[in-house]
Amino acid sequence: MKSSYWVCVLWGVMICFSVTPLHAQRTYKAKGMASYYADKFNGRKTASGEIFDNSRMTAAHRTLPFGTYVKVTNLANGKSVVVRINDRGPYAHGRIIDLTKAAAIQLDMVRTGTAKVLVEEVAAPEPTDSEVPAVPVGAEESAPVAQKFKTGHTYSMWGTERFPKGVGLQVGSYRDVENAIDQCRTLIKEGGLEEVYIQVGWSGGRIYRVIVGAYPTREEALLLLPRIRALGMDGFPKRHFD
């Protein structure tokens, strides 16, 4: 009888130790300020070892495990986006998450640079082409397209070499030329812009910069900024190749 009693006690203790940690686990949820990466970080290695791409839906957080998905909601306008944690940061006081520029555009916070947000851990969504860390779907088909674009040259979205001079507005920077072409298509079709270029540079790998306009001075180039922002994008002066 006594042995049965102690078996029950021992069984109860084991259940407590095995179940309590599960109930103690909490889903991450916090409010704070969000900021976003500058284009200069494109091509650099993140803390997780992935190569940073400002066109993907990823983010940096100081403590959440790599691969965690979070829903980020801009408390000023209610817009939200789901991103994957693949880097560490931000380290500026008061900020709790650093977003890619693509995510910042979705939250409509590019203009302000920062925004007060709600960050909530969520289940991993079904993988999309933009979040596959290996070779993107369709890479084989896009390879011939990329061969048209050579480092140190400037092209139209169709791969015809162009020779713009002066200063334009850089509105995007990509590792995949197809992403640059897609942005050019949006600028031309939805923005009615005619001078849209792809400048091919190098920063640890080939970089395709989308640049709009060709003006004598940076001040004149900046006059184009309201039209760019009306499309939900942002930009900064960038000199064309001499």
C-alpha cells in the first residue's frame, strides 16, 4: 500500500516538472520603436550567416531565435507585415526591431525612418520564393537575363546599355536582376517615369541599383522625390557612372 502511495507521489512530481515548462513558455509580444536598414547593408553577412537582402521580408532582433517569424504592426496606421528574424540588433536606444526596406515600405514608415510598432511572434507561414534561402525558383531561367548586365555599366530594364550622366535618385538595390527589372516596370507603368536605369555595381557580389533620372545636380534630382514617394518608395541622390 505504501509503495503504491509513493509511486503516485513520484508520478505527480514528474508530471509537474514535465508540464510546467510547457505552460511557462510565452509567445513573444512587445511594443517599441522600429527602424529599417539602409541599402548599404545589401550583400553583407548577417549574424545568422545569411547574406542580407533589403528586398526580402526579414528583420533583426536582439534575442529572438533565428528563424522566428513575427508580425509587425505600425501602431500609427494599422498596417502590418510578417518578417523572419535572421540578424541581431538594433542597438540604438529604445528600438526593438530593425526591418528590411521592403518591410518598411509595407508599413508605410520609410518617410519617417522609425515607427512605433507592436511585434508579435507568429507561426511560420508557407514558404514563398522571396524567403527561400537557397537558389530562388526560376534562377535557371533568369541566368541569361543577368548575363546582359555587366558590372560597371548602366542599362535600361530591357538590357540595352545606356549612358546617363550627372545625378539620379537611387530607389532600390538588389542581388537579383529580376527584382530590379520588376521595380523598373512599376516606376514606368505606375509612375509614368521615363528615365529609369539599372546601374550594375559590385559589393561582395553584383548589385543592381535602380536609379531614376539624370540631372546636373543633386538638388534637381531631389525634386523628383515626391513622385517616388507617391509610389510608396523612397530614394536618395546617386551619381551615374562617368
